[in-house]
Amino acid sequence: MSITVSNISKSYKKVQALQNISFEVKEGELFGLIGPDGAGKTTLFRILTTLLIANEGFATVANFDVVADYKKIRNSVGYMPGKFSLYQDLTVEENLNFFATIFGTTIKENYDLIKDIYVQIEPFKDRRAGKLSGGMKQKLALCCALIHKPKVLFLDEPTTGVDPVSRKEFWEMLKRLQQKGITILVSTPYMDEAALCDRIALIQNGKILQMDTPQAIVKHYPKQIYNVRANNTYQLLNNLKAYTYNHSVYPFGEFVHYTDSRVDFNPSDLYKYLESKNLRNIEIEKTEPTIEDTFMELAK
């Protein structure tokens, strides 16, 4: 296993950031840690990259203990924090050379690993990092995290605040890195990115809610979901929440996702109820569950 986490707990005064977290990541796997802000993702990443020490439990990364072998781990992993943390007054090329020198290597030595990414930022190699766009900053940060050819790559919310096109390109780059044998642990608040991982762990309030392949997690969703739409979405949301038989109600794009608590639910009953509330242009149709639906159900 590339990563083993066993009963990790971490608290800050009265805040319990992590509560008995356990999981394993196989060598060469792309593993996703999926959850909202404050779920504990960054704290866990900092423990696994030896920047924090857990209160309880133990963990290994690349077969090294995160406490006893912290120096070996730092030479074996790449870490890209959620906040852009490179030297903004240095140019693209200067940042890369700096991080390569720290690890006793050169850009040329490991160029084969970063070339697919670097060719996209090479036209801006003389531009200061602070003047790059959000997508270019992320690509530069990824290059710097890879420059020493790590065995395990940690990416903490790498696409937050990045435009949709850059997000898509970034995940394509991760897939190519995975093909080169690098184990990747990525965290994200974006539920749609979960489907791009081999396996995921849904995390909330420092606890893992569920862990499996994205397909298996969706497959075991317990209810039939309905897309509901009407002429007044705000009123529709409130009326559905007030409906006696609602099991779950939450906005989902242009629709409201609704599940009913009854086994023998008939959508026509709901239609009549909404009509009685003076809603118009009502639409109720079955839809397939997503990772986000599963998370909402587990987090209730």
C-alpha cells in the first residue's frame, strides 16, 4: 500500500478536526477525498505530509512512518496545498529551478515527468508567478510538486477557483501522471470530480461517511430521486420542505431534488399538492442519483 491511515484523530482545543480516520490507498491509485470546507481534508493532508502530528493513531506513506520517518517522506512525496504558495516575485522558470535545487535535481533530469504540463506554461517562463492566471498557477504548482519525481502526490483542492476548462485540463493531466505509476491523493469539494477517481472517501465533520468506487457508492443510493420544477423555485423549495411525506429536499441546478418517505409514492399526489399551493408549470420526473445526492443523504 502507498498510504495506510489507521485511527487518526486530531483536535485543536475544542474542535475535533479528525475522528478515527482509517483507509488505505493502493500503489498507482487515484484516490479522492470528497467533502465541503471544514470537513478535515486539509488537516489530514498536513498529517500525511508530516506538517502536523496527529493526537492519536498512525499512518504510513510510501512505507514510511509519518512521525519516525518524516525526512524520508518529504523526499518521497509531492504536496500541492490548496492556497498558491510559490514565490510570486520569482518567474515561472526561477520557481522551477529553485524547487529542483532543493531536492538536488534539475528540470532537465525529470523533464519527462512534467513536459506535458510544462509545455503549456513554457511561453510564460519569464513571467512572475504572481502575474499568472489561476489555471497557470495551478499548472506551475503541479510542476514544482513533481520536479523531484515523487512516489506519492498530494493535491489539496487543486481546482478550487479555477475555470471549468482549466479544471478539465488539470484532471486530464492527473490521469496521465497516474499512468506513469504515481499514486495520487486528491481532495475536492466538487462532487462532479469524484467520478474521475478510482475510489473515493466521502468526509464530513472529520469522519468518513462512506468509501468505495464512485459507481458503487451511487449504486447503493436507497431512494428514487425526482427532479421537480415549477414557476417559482423558492416557493417550490419551501412547499416541498413543508410536505408531510418528504424524505429529502434540496436545490440541484435548475431543479429541486426530492425523495419521498413512502414506499408506494405516487408522483401525482405531489403534483396535486403543489398545484394547491398555486404553483404552475410543474414538472416531476425520475432521475438517477449522483455522488452529491449520496453525500446529502449520508450527511443528514
